[in-house]
Amino acid sequence: MKQKLIIGLSLILLLAVIIFMVRDFYKGSNRNQSNPYEYKLDNLKNIDPELITYAESKQIKPNVENPLAIAIDSKDQIYVCGENILTKFDTTGNQLLSFDIHSTAYCIHVSTTEEIYLSKLDRIEVRNPNGTVKELWEIINDRAVITSIVTTEDFVFAADAGNKVVYQYDLKGNLIKEIGKKDTLTGAPGFIIPSPYFDLLIGTQGKLWVVNPGRHSFENYDFSGNLVSSWDRTSMQLEGFSGCCNPTHIALLSDGSFVTSEKGLERIKIHSPNGDFKTVVAGPKSFVEGTKGLDIAVDSKDRIYVLDPVKELIRVFEKQ
Amino acid sequence: MKKKLSIIFLLIIFSIQIYNVIAIQRFPKPEFESGHTQPPTLTPDPRSQALDILDVFVLVAALSIVSWLIIKKRSRKGVFWMSIFAVLYFGFFREGCVCSVGSLQNVTLALFNPEYNIPLTVIAFFILPLVYTLFFGRTFCAGVCPLGAIQDIFALHPISIKSWLEKVLGVIPFIYLGLAVLYSATGTDFIVCRYDPFIGFFRFEGTFMMFVIGGLLLLIGVFISRPYCRFLCPYGALLNLISRFSKKHITITPAECINCRLCEDSCPFEAINKPVILKHKEEKSIASRRFVLLGIIIPLLILIGGFTGSQFHENLAIVNSKVRLAKELLNNTNYGETDQEAFEITAFNSSNQSKEDLYNEAASITHQFYIGGWILGGFIGLVFGLTLLSLSVFRYRKDYTPNKGTCLSCTRCVDYCPVKVNE
């Protein structure tokens, strides 16, 4: 009886296979109108509204042509730079200062002493709080593309996307060491940076966090240049980062969480210090398709400032 | 035990495919503008001709070894290990292509389309198993064909099916063969390759339905051994016909059969002819009447089959891309697309061909299908007729013998035979 049942079921399955083949050949369309190699990101652009816990509260027009970088100092004053101009605002959006920087600045950082560090592609310009040039640090390598600068009490760190390395300087601009360089002898994998987005910051525990965008990872280094820890999240979903190189920019919230911005799928998200996805600040629908280089900064009240280079706006997002 | 180990090994290999499922697309392309240059796109070189020749040598060697193991050594263990080799080499290493099963389409296309330049390797893969079958029976099916070998490994709990059912289902490969020849001859499609159930496993990639069909056939194969070989394989149908004339086919017993009946249920493919006791032999007059009747029925079946096939020629032809395009243009149906122009129509419009030329070409192809429909239908009618004949014909047998047509020479029955020959 059991055998008959097995035989019966097996034959039904066999006939089903044959019928499917015949039907597929004669009735199936055998054609696919859509391009199988086309990236279909539409579904990924739809984000569950419940996961978006931030809302845009304010927009500030920075009056800077081709704005590229944003920074916030300890007094929550906002600095935006781009082509030739650096502008400073207070939290309400009133312009406090604006001065000519004579060329394009690719990134900006304001130290606790309010000294302004600007990347002029292959050199670092240090300016006094009033905008006058204090120092100019030449980078030794002509392939340098400085994309991010941070400072501590003793050091200045600069991310060089062109040479795929982080430079550690003293406050006078003397190069101390290179961090994270690929080294086949020690097995250091190095940074993978296919596009000019390479960000870093100082974490809540005073350690250096560097984005390795090609690996979709965050790497934590001590000031001796040793890799302490890292995490990576590769995913097209909200849980991680996708594309050749993401996230493009990062910032730090007071609880140690990371604010991240991505290109390809234009998203601003928050990840916990161990890398787990926490929430969405703004989804792809908040930005013009193709927007990239969304620099971000966070003030003392954990408000997130996004510099939208396409709309040429500072967009402020606050937790709902 | 070995079989279980083999299954575990294969399951591990299949599980690697999960990698494809969890693989993540990366986008967009790198855009660095500071001296980084995109490496040029590299296209892999065509496979070396030396490797093609090696494949033919491996095929000859495998056929020779397996035939020797079957006919001379009568070793089931040897055949089993050859099956494993076939799965690994012709299956996973060669990714199931070129295979003898699909090669019949290339040969057909080459016969009907002089512009098609068929590779010699393909001819060798088509001819060699046929030649070996003519001499030694279906030794190719036993341990060289990767499609058969992979199913053989899964034949864990074979259950017998009724012989009439075996006969009825056994007609399907001949229909499949006829269709495969028709569609290759008209340059329409290689349907055997399109519905190759195991190629997805061998290549670790394929459509979801490909894996479902392959998985189902392996599942069915646990109970009904080698379902693809027995009830679908068109090349097997060809080998079935040729094997009937094989010079030196495997025998169950190495000497005289002692009718111990130990081998009676040993064949998972129902390919053992049981002895027919003399007293059951029917009278000559009845047999003569049957033959006369069959002599009328078989030509009638061929005629009916041919006529029926010819009446379905338009249905058969519709899968031809040019016939379909002509029909879509004629009826202005745009392949059922409503939101945009079908890409076939866009491609046609951008070519310089006129609609009249296309219609003429489609009419010519449809006429080919009309003739092909007659031949296909006639062939199917003949197969039905011969099946009827084989069911009704009386054959006196005193020994247990393998059915030379359906026996896959797997040598399972040999192990059951207690008769040994002292060498």
C-alpha cells in the first residue's frame, strides 16, 4: 500500500514535470522584456515609514557655490565650504562670517580651538577663527586627495583617498606616521577606495574611526596606528551598505552611534557603535536621484545636518 | 555506505549554490577621478582545442573502461566509481557540455543546415556512445553519461512499476526525440538543452525552475530509478534502438542460468526479461492473426499520426522566433506588451528587412513544420505501433536475460547471480 502510494506520487510528480516542460515551451513566453542585468533599485528606495524616525526640521541656504563640505564646532556654529567661499552660520541659520578661500575646499574640520582645517585637494590649509590663513601643510605625494580631517588635543588626522592612507600629524603639521596602508608583509589589507569618499572621525572613546568604503567597513585604530577593531555590513538592504564604496560620509552622535550617508542609494542612516542598523534619518526619496557626496555633521543636541550638494542646501533633521 | 557518502558529497557541492542566492550586487561603478583608470573589459579566451581533444580522449577512455568493467569484469563497484568520475568530470568539471544527449541536436542541425559548422568534438560525442552501444550495449548510460550517473547515485530505494506502465511511459523519450529533431532541423530551438534538468547543478547556476525540475527528478529517482533516462532522455531512445542489435551485451549470468530467481527483482529499471514457460506459448494461428492485424494497425497508426502531426504544424511552429514575430506583427499584438514596444519588434523595425520578407520566411518555416509534422506524427505512430507489437508478441525464453533495449548495463543484477565461472 505504502509502495503504491510512493509510486503514485512519484508518477504524478514526473507527469507534472513533463507537463510543466511542455507548457513552458509552448505557452510560456520564452522571453523577458526586462533587462536582466539592469539594476532594479526601485524596491530598495521604498523604505518603511516606521523605520524613518527623523524629520526634516529646517533648511538653510548656504550661499556657497558647489558646496562640498560641512562642519559644526563646539558652539554648534555651522561651517560650509565649496568653491572659493567658506561661510559660517549660527544654529538659526544667520550668517556670521563668510570669506574667500581662493580655491575649492573638499573637506572642512573645526578644532576645539576653532581653528579651521580645509582640504585643498593635496594640501591642508589651517585658518584662524577669523578666516586668515595660519599654516599650509603640503602633502608629500602628488596623488593625494584629502577627503577628511579630524583633530585631537595632540594630533591631526587626514584621510588621503588618492593614496589610500590616513596621515597622522602633530599640531604643527609634522607627519608622524601613515595609518592603514596596505602591507603584504604584515597582512594589513589596506583601504579600498574606488571613489573619492574616505571619511574618518574620533569616536567617543577617543579612538580613530576610519571608513573603509570598498569593504563597507568601519575600522578603529589607536593613535599608534594599530587596528583595534572593525565591523562591516554589506547589504543592499537597510542593514548595511552597498555599491562599490559606501558609506561616503560619517558623523558621530553623542551616544557613540554613527550617522552614515550613502551614494547610489541615497540614504542617511544611523548604525550603533557595533555596526547594527538602528534607524533611517532620510531615505532615497528625500534626495534627487544620483545625489552623491552628502556630507553630514551633528551638533551638541544630536541634530543631523546634511549638506545636499544638488539642492545646495543645509538640511537639518531632528528626531521625531 | 559509499552511496551515502557520495550523496553527502553531492549535497555539499549543491549547497555551495547558496552562495549565489546570498550574493549581493554592487553598484554603481567606481568613479574615482584622480588618475584611476578602469581596467579594460576582458573576455575569456575560447576553450583550448587541446582540451576539446582531451575530452574526446577521456570519453573514449571512459567508454572503454566502463565497457570492460561491465562485459569482462562484471563489476558493479567499478561501474559505480565510473559514475562518480562521470559526474565529476563530464558534469562538474565540463559543466555538462558538450554532452552526448544534447549533441543529437547539433548533428541534426548540421544535417539540415549546411551553414552550421558542427565541431568535430560534438560529432565525436554523438557517434562514440552509439558505436560502443552497438558493440557492448548501453555502457554509456551505465557509467559515462553524467545525467544518468547523478540519478544513479540517488537511486536509493527503487520500487518496481508495472511493465505496461513502463512501456507506456517509455514512449515519451521517442516523442521527445522526434520533437528535438524537428526543432533542431528547423533551427528553432535546442529543447533538450533548454530543459536539461541537471545542468544547473553542474554549473552552480540556472533558473529557479531548472533547479526545481532537477531536484524533483532526483527526488523521484529515489523511488523510480533514473526517471530522466527511462522516461525522457531522447538520446537514450536512440541508444535503446541501437542496443537491441548490440553484439556483446551484458548477461545476468556468466554461464547457464539456473533459474534461481535471485536476480528477478534486482533491476531498478525493470529491464530483466523473465523466462516464459513453454506451455504458455500461444497457438500459431492466433499469432498469425495478430501479426496480420498489427500489419494493418501499425501503418494505420503511422498514417493517423502523420496526419495529426501535420494538422498541428502551426502549433508546433509558433515557438519559432520568426514565425512568432510574423504572427505578432500581422495581428499587431506586440507580444502582449501594453506599456512599451516589445524588443523583438523594436529590433525588427531597426533592421532593413521588410515585413513581406519576414512573412515569406515565416511561411517557409511553417511549411517545413507541416512536413516535419507529418514525419513526427508518423514516427510517433510507429513508436506506438511497435510498442503495441512488443506488448503482444510472444517470445519464448528459458533464462533471465536483460532487455537489450532498456537495460542500462548498470550490472546490479550481476551481483545477485550465484553462478560463478572459474577462470
